Amino acid sequence: MLRLGLAILSRMLFVPLYIEAIRARPLLLFWAAALAQAAIWIAVPMLFYSAPPGDLAQLLAVGHEFRFDAGVGPPLAYWLAEIAFRIAGLFGVYTLAQICVVATYWCVFALGCAIVGPAHAVMAVLLMVGITLITVPSPDFGPPILSMALWAIALLQYWRALALRQQRSWYMLAAAAALLLLSSSAALILVGVLGVFTAATALRRIAFEAPQPWIAALILVPFLFLHLLWLQGMSASGAADMLTPLLERLREAPSAGENTAAWLRLLGALGFAHAGLFILVVLAAGWPRVRASPAPALIRGGLDPLAARYVKVLALVPMLVTTISAVIAGQTLPIGGAAPLVVLSGLGAVMAAGDSIELYHQRILGFAWTGLLIVPALFVPLLLVALPWTVGTDLRVAQPANAMGEFFAESFERRTGQKLAIVTGDPRSAALIAVAAPSRPSVFFDADPSRSPWITADDIRRQGAVVVWPATETSPGPPSDIKTYFPDLVAEVPRTFDRPVQGRLPPLRIGWGVIRPGTVTPATR
């Protein structure tokens, strides 16, 4: 008897704490994991990035104008980013991105609690840390990050409305779908999949008989109209030519193989983004095999076939449709971005594992999960230091945005006596200056003026501007396209900026010129 008691006690002592938390405190474990990830990916860019990541600077340049006709599609993400930036700078934008991530996790957890129970639901959320699309790139806030959160909310409210018969959820579903139409160019696909799923299942009787779904549909009508206008604006500006040349290309027989290969590459990239999740699943399943017994099984009740079909369809169909649409449109990323497509990946993996889940390699599994959470963040400063010295890579997040913004704003003010109101030229450099300059100037995309309808040639003549471009020692003058648009521009001596880590990189030289108010008229195109 004593030996049996000691064996049981020994088994309990070797069960990691997180296993017991999954069983006894799933909500506490959820918040600990979600908030830890959010804190890490707010701290990392604030501490180590000297410039906004990805296309965040351009997003803020567009959002700064609060225009309906910016030619970028649904603008809600641009507006929210600008509001967050005005409130708290880049810290506000990074926090907004992590709010979207935590909201996504919460919706997956709540949906999982309704379908598979709290213990399995928190495991689904823990698996999502292994999906790189919602960890490392998440500080680069934009339509994909926002639409990921809104899509998760819509999935949760849909299930509550139809399967759980919670009538108030219809209105929350309508609100989430309306905001999704304001946020993502893939909203029609995502909302359409929900509609098709309803019509193809027994849920259609509930949806068609109750008045709330019809009220929700009526709420969506004006937002659908706005969404179509924005998609038309994208097509008109050349951002998304969705019909004429695409149909011509589809009729060409040689393009079939190319399209198939492009589609497989997209699916492969999405699969590779799940590499961390796959590692966690393989370890939990007991590979490589060991003699040690698993932790006590985590058992759930029987799974509703409708719930299984719901998760399977909503996890796979949007992924297939958006990637196929991207190939047809000639895009290298899924329509609307990849982040919304991975919302149900963790929950799908847990559901596929069965009603009883035994976790092997408990200690290694805990270390692996912690590594997926922390190691990418630790690699950021290491890469920022190592890459300039080893391969000479000029990282966007390592450009001296503040120094650039201050220099060009002060130079313009000294020469003209006015605050810098417009910056143009190279889009990336101009957007960085616009974000960092104290006066928050507007950006004019001179290569494609239709992308910046908030500025006219007369605005540049009246207010002046700073024109910038990457420069080299051999060519201090402006590029030909800038010279064509500003034929009277007089180039200044290129300015050299110090990077935080210079390494083997060439000096960062920015060519520039000042358009004084009332002196230079841009060429017409």
C-alpha cells in the first residue's frame, strides 16, 4: 500500500504545472499565455525597432488623411492605426495589434469552450503560439491583423446565434461582419462562406425562420455597398485588377501549370507558417516514442458532428478560395492577407486529436512551447546586430527614422520659415519621414498620384515639399521619374544617416531637394 502511494505521489510530482493548469485552471492559463505573448510583441518593437516594421509607415501615411477614396480598399485598419498613433505613438499601434491578437485568442477559446470544453479549448489557443503569422509579424499592424480579430469574433457569434440559439448574437455577428467589410478586401469571401455554410446545413431552417437574421442582413446592406465601392476604387487605381486581363490569362493553356504551381506555393507557405504548431502536435503525440507514460488523459464529451463540420469547413474553405483568387489575380499573398486564414488551425488540430488527449513528453513539450514564445523575440536583437555584419542586409526596422524625420523637417523650416507639410519621392523614405517628423506631413506618391488624392499640384506649389530618394556617391541627382515630375527641382548634397548598427552596409544616403512654397510647379501627367 505504501509502495502504491509513493508511486502515485511520484507520478503527481512529475506532472508539470501547466498540465494541471490545463485541467483545473484553463481560463487562468489562457490569460497568462495570451498576455505574455502580447507583452513580448509590444516590448520587442519598442525596444529594438528604430523604424516601423513592414508597410506600417505607408499605412500610417494613408491613415493620416482619413480619406474614403485612398485607393487602398476598405480603410478601417488605416484609420484605427492613425488614431492609435495620435494617442500613443508607435506604442499605441503595437498595442492595437496585440489587442487584435488577444481578441482572436479569446474568441477561439470561447468557441472551443462551447464545442470541446475549456481544457481542450485552452490547448487550441496554446497551439496557436506555433503559428508564426500571428506572432513574429504581428507588430506590423494592418488589414490582415484587424480582419483576423473581426473574423474570429464573427465565427464565435455565428456559432452562438445559430447553434446555441442566442438571439442577441445575431446583432453582434452583424456588427463584426460590418466592420470586416470596412477592413478587408477578403470580407466578401469570408462572409460568403458563412452564408453558404448556413444554406447547406440544417441551420438554414433556423436562419430563415427567425427575424433576427433578416435584421442583421439589412444592417449589412449599406456596408456591403461601401465595400464594393472600395474594391472598385482599388481596381481603378491599379491595386487589384480583378477581371479583364485575368480572364485572358486563364484562357491560355500554358498558364494552367504556372497557376497550379503558384497556388501550391501559397499553400506551402501557409503550411510552413504552421511549423511550430506541427512540432507541438508531434511532441504531444509521443514522437519519438519513449517508455515514459503520458500525463492523465484530458477527456471531453462527445463532439457534435455539426461542430466538427463547422470548424472543418470554416478552416479550409476560406483558405482555398482566397489562395485561388490570389493566383487568378496574380498576387503573391492570399486575398486579404494570410492572418485570418489561420484562426481555426489550433482548434481544428485539437478536434482532430479525438475526445481523449494524452500528452507525452510533458517537460519537453513545455520547453518547446516556451521556446516558440520567447526565442523569436530573443532572435530579434541578435539578428539586428548580426545581419549587417555577416550578410550585409539592410533591415527596414533598423533604419534611423527619427533622425531622418527631424533633419528634413528642420531643413525645410530653416529654408522656408514654414513647417513641413508635404514629403514625396521614394515611397518608403517619404513615409518614414512623415511618421517621424514633428509636423506629421502628408505623403504624396508622385509615381502614382492617384494613390494620394489628398494632395494636388497646387497644394505642392502653395505649401512646398521635401523630395527624397535613396542616393549613391556616383548619382547624387534625383532618379529620372522624380526629375520628370519635378523638372525644376534642385538637388541638395545627399545626407548620410547613421544606422544603429552599420556593420558592412554601405552608408545610408538620402538624396533630397526642397520645393519652396510658390516657386516650383510639378509637371502634369
